[in-house]
Amino acid sequence: MNVCVFTGGEYPAPELARVFFERRPDFVIAADSGLDAAEAYGAAYGFVPDLIIGDMDSLREPDIRLARYGNSRVKRFARDKDYTDTELALKEAYACIDRTRRAGSGGGAADVTLIGGDGGRIDHLFAIRNLFGSGTEKNCAAPRVWLCRTQAVFYLDAAGTNRLTACGVLPDDDVSVFSVGNPAVRHCAHSENLRWPLAAVDWDSGAYSLSNRLDSADAEAGETGSRIGVTAVSGAFIVIVPLRLRSALCRCRCRSRQDT
């Protein structure tokens, strides 16, 4: 099951995120002014929001626009609350997945994709970043994928979906990796075809891999680009890559080996 959550702030143009919408989402949630992005993507890929949630303080003409969807598709909250509109939407996303599984119709993988939230207020940007350090699907916190204006953020967890493969990587493309989650857990990651191996990073001292690039031995890949891989061996990570790459997430069995 694939649930898409659209939030406020800058978002990628629908045509730039086409690779992520080759299959229509099973459920769509708009958080407040994320309705702008949801409607833009809906026009491009043929869907309408199933739920609109939030305090609606940043949505233009809220009463007029929400009336188009009916009360059954709208959940309004007070402006003063314990969770951001994005967090409320993500909680609803995982609740939807849980209901579907309980009903016996949610076989296969279940992912939540967050679209938007780039630019604008830096405090909201930090709030979204903090979601990746607060848990996994079990406590309804982190989206699996976050699509920003020009980049895609992937959440890897050694205990679950732990591997990212990205194709079409060019020599000048930047790949950045940060450890997230419980600081008491040892963090270890392996990489393939990156110039600076992730196995050499001392994650638990606060180090990270910023603007990593293709390994020089693979940098002459031509216009089609090369493939890279990042695997979370222990702990959790976010991996940031160019939006245009064709990326895939999976769970793999980690082996004790050095990066290649």
C-alpha cells in the first residue's frame, strides 16, 4: 500500500517526480496548504485527496476550497496543538495502513511518501527532519520517502527497509547521508560506487557524509549515469539524492564486508 502525504512549502513540479507516480497512490492526504500540491499532482496523475487535515491557517480561501470535498474528507484542528499538520497527516497515513492490514486487504509492502515541505519556514523544515529521528512505522513517525523541490530523501532502517539503490547517477551528482534515530544504537552503513566509503564514517561521533560522489573508477559512465547503493547495516539513516534518479528501496541481508 502506498500512501502519499502532501504538505505545505515548496514541492517538486509534478513532471519532475514522475518516476514516483508510475502507480497511482492508494490513499492521498493533504496537510493544510499541502492541498495546493495535492491538487497539482492530482491533475497530473489522476487522483483527488482522500483526506485533508490541519488547522488550515496557511490554506488560501479554506472555506471555499474545502467545501468542494465535503465534510467526510476534512479533519480540522485548532491552531494551538501538540503536533504539526504534517505530523497529524503522517499519523493518519499509518493509521490508514493499519486499518487496511486489519481488514485483510493490505498485503505486500506499505510505504508513506511525503511531498513538499521544502523552503519557507526553517523551523518547519527542522520539524520534518526531526521526524526521521523519532521512530519508524511502529510509532507512526517517519515517512519512507520525502520529495523536496530538487532532491529526494530516503529513510533506511537496519531493522526494516535497509537498502537504497539509485540509477542514473552522474559524476557531479551529490549524495549525502546522515545517521538518525536512537544515539545509543551503534550506526554502520555500507556503500557501493561512492568515492568516500560509508563504512569509514564514524557516525556515532556525529560525523556524516556530505556531498559524496561517484567513485572515480565509475565516473566515466556517460550520459546514462551509474548505479550506487547504500545499505544500513545497523541503526537508521537518511540518504539524500537528486530527485531525477530512479531509486528503489528494499530489504536485504547484510554481510560483513568492506565497501566496494
